[in-house]
Amino acid sequence: MTKVLGLAIAGLLLLISASGAIAQTNAASPRVRLQVGLDYFDGSTKTGNVPFFFSLALNQKGTLRVAADPVKATSSESCPSTAETGQFVGTQIEATVVPIGDNQFGVSVVFSERGHVGCRDVNGLSIPVFSNQTIAHTINLINGEFREIVLQSDTLRNKTTKMNVTLMVGN
């Protein structure tokens, strides 16, 4: 019994020291702050902005979501709501920052937008219909640098969506 207890205590001490080593390794990894803003334009007039702020360890993926306004997303048609179907409706940004040398960092950003656009009748069952848009970009930035990316431009309706990305190295 004492031998089993001694082995259990030794195993527990080994586990505690290993988790401390992992925590020290993660703490030593530099962090970056990434600001991603979505700017919406009607012609040259800015009509909206959605900011996303990330604090990431290098090589770590972060995901932030902004749900659509439920009042605006509600359809007059009678089909299951997004809450009932478990579907996310809104904007999502995923970001990963990797060092590439010479004080430069590769920033991968994936922009996804999902909207509820109506319902479809399938054999008497009303099924919600969604629109999906995903755009991925990888850019190289140095500390403090800002870059603007045009995500979409609709010349017929004179509407543009731009994403601006700023990278700051350090806590």
C-alpha cells in the first residue's frame, strides 16, 4: 500500500513539474496584437465598421464572431429560426500570425459571413436557406504596420467592403 501511495505521489509530482515546464514554454512565446476592422462603404461614404481585436501567441489561431442582429435576420417566412437549427448567422474572423524572419510576420486572415436569406419548401417541410461567403488572405506585415484589403466591390450598387489589418508585437 505504501509503495502504491509512493508511486502515486511521485507521478503527481512529475505531472506538476511537467505542467510547469509547459506553462513556462508558453509564457516565453511572444504575443502579438492584431486589429482587424471591417469597413463598409456606400460610394465613398463609410456606412459601418466592425472591429475585431486579437491577442495571440505566434502560430496560434484565434477566432472571433459577431452574430447578426436577430431582428434584422428574422425572415417573415415561417421556417425554423437560426437558434432552432443551431446555425450561426453573422461575421467570423479567423487569424493566425507566424514569424517569417527579418522582423516580418505572415498574417493569415479568413473572413466568413453567413446570412439567413429565406426558406425553401421541401416535400411540405420548410427548410431555412443561408448565404455563405468566405474570403482568405495572407499578408506580410512588420511591427506597427497597417494594410487594407478590398474584400468585395459591387460596382452596380456602388458598395465596397474593406478589411484593414494592423499588427503590434508584444504584450
